[in-house]
Amino acid sequence: MTVIPADVFGSPNIGVYCFSTEDVVIVPPGLTNRKMEQFEQALGVNVCKTTIAGSTLVGALVSGNSKALLVPSTIRDYEYERLREFSKVDIVDSRWTALGNVILTNDFGAVVHPDAPKEIAEAVDAELGVKCMPGKIATLPFVGALGIATNRGAILSAGTVKEEQFVIDSALRVESKLSTINGGVPFIRSGILANSKGAVVGPLTRGAELMQISIALGL
């Protein structure tokens, strides 16, 4: 288990561009073979290279766990077929397309934006095989952007209050810790890819943040 620093297209916001589960990391076209090898080795996964809905902002648009990936209805046929080579894929027919920003999940549970359309909650229950609960992080509803969870633990934005943390820990059945990423950024997901086998963090991540991440995720 390891944690390595890396950028994507020169940006520390690697979680905006990429998404990882226990089995696969999805990256946009344009990454070097060396970069993809780094992700593959650090996370112990296969690499799927594709856009989502023609966009390189994969991390903002995709959610999922070991059972399936949830993608927006704007996904293109060839992107869908590419993802299916690596995982079960479910298209969520909702006007909300930034699924990565509104769902926080692992293999044990999920927390979703309190105002998310019922289609999203239904997809989480049916396709990811977990029960979902509404919740917030740091008083904000964008739980997928403000936290990240694996089967070992979770990291939530430093502004999270105890009541919010209790809901998330109960839903995901792991213990969470609070931190920032990339030198003080509260949107945790923007700067990290992680699963139970390893993590990749944005290169601006400070030593104290890296230590908290390692402890929280059991790495």
C-alpha cells in the first residue's frame, strides 16, 4: 500500500479528471503511458482511458464502487462500451449529470446530496448494492466533492461538523477523519484518487495533509 504524488495535465486537481474504484481507474485521453503506469501500480487497478460525455472531467461525472459505475445520460455510446470492458455500468437518467460531486460511496454504503433526484438514490440502491442516506459535509450538500471514501476509511473536508461526520461514518461503516488537500483546498475529492490498496494525491499536498490521509485510509 502506497501514496504517491502526481498531477494530471499539469494540474494538482487529479480527482476532477480521474476516478478510481477497487478495480479500475478511469483517466482521460492524453495521459502518458508512464503516468497511467504510476496510477495502475499505486492503486493496484486496471486503467480505462476515456472521456465521459465528451469531457475530460471524468471525476466530476462518474461515481461507483466495486459493483458498478454510475454515469450520466449524456454519456456517448463508445464511452459506455469502453467502460463496460472494465465494470458493470449503469446510466442514470437524471438532469443531474455531475454524479461524482453528489454521491459519496464505498462498498458498504453511500451518502448523497439531500436534494438529489430520486433516480440517483434508486441507482445507488439497485446498481451499487448499498443503502444511501442524505447528508452534508461542512454544511454543503456536495458530498462527493468534499469527501472521499474507501473500504478502509474516509476523509472529509476540515469544516465537517460532528453530526455530519456521524451520519457519514454510520452510512459508510468506516471511520472518517478531517483534512484538506493540495495545501488547504477543502474539496477533498479534487486532489485525490484512492482505494483500499493505495492513493494518488495532488503534488501540492502538504506533509500534515499526507499524514492525515494515510492514517484515515489505513495506508
